[in-house]
Amino acid sequence: MSALTPTADPRPGTVLADVLTPASASVAGPRAHIRDAVLVLGGAALTGLAAQLSVPVPGSPVPVTGQTCAALLVGAGLGARRGFLAMALYTLAGAAGMPWFADADSGVAMPSFGYVLGMLLAATVVGALARRGGDRGPLRTAGTMAVGMALTYAVGVPYLAVAAGMSPSEAVAAGLVPFLIGDLLKAGLAMIALPGAWKLAGRRG
């Protein structure tokens, strides 16, 4: 039976980090905390690196970047708690001056900061869904990614409207519509990557 189906997974309630880095799940005490800290730091760093994959969008102060996809993958891979901590670290360090937001930017004044806050919420919710099997198959993964992206926009677009002095329709036109095709591609990537990783994990188990 395929490891992509929930009935074939012998480890319900786990996320990829628990099975691909067993020390975080099976070793108690300081070693587990160190492992989790490394995962959190790695998740924040991955998001910061992905944010530098940035393409300007004509007429919009928000570029197309890889950070949304990275944040959702971090949430799914690490689970809600570690995903939240990774994105909280990314958000707080960037707000304090670490130049790892899109285009090596930092601070809270940029109009796109609301998307960073949205990714913090999205990674947490996606992590909770992943622990319930939301990343075990292509269709479930697509639904989980859709929820995460919707939460990102639910925070990012209103923040953009306020920060840039736009009307709601202008904020949607500048901060949502241009990114829909890219989001479909990101969801497609996740539909391949996450179930594929679970398949490999099942073979290891």
C-alpha cells in the first residue's frame, strides 16, 4: 500500500521533522531541545533565503518571492509549535533590522510587512493541519496550502491597504490578483514535494 495514504502511515500525529530527524521525537531532554532549536533556526533561515528570490510586480509594492512557499513548507514540515517559532524568529529578527525580508529589506514600515505577519499565522495553522495528515497526499496538501495562502492574504492585503493608503479594491488588485498564478505553481510544487517526502519516510520506516 502507498505511503501517501493515511492508512499506510504507521505514525499518525507526526510531521515530517519527527520522522526525518528522529532525535526530535524519540530523545528526551537537552538533545531534543537542541534538535528543535536547530529546526527552528533552519526554518527561519530557509524563509529568509527564499525571500531573496524576488521579482518586482509592475504597479505593486509587493514583489513575487519564494518566502510564502517556504513559510508554508516550514509549517508543514515542523508542525504548529516549531513552525510558529521559526516564523516568529524570522519576523522579529527582520523587524529588528535583520535584512532577510524580500529584497534584503527589514523593519515594519514596508507595505508588505503584513504578509510576513500573515505567514506567521499561516505556518502555525498549516503545521496543525499537517499533524492531522494534511500533507500526506496531493489533494490534502493542495487544500492545506490553499488555507495557508488564504490566511497570508487575509492579513497581508488589509495591511497593504492601510500602509499604502489604498482602497480595498486597489489593495486586492495590487496585493492579491498578480500573485494567483504563482500561488498555483507553489501549490503544485508542494503537492509533489510533501507527499513525496512522506513516501520516502515510509520507506525508511
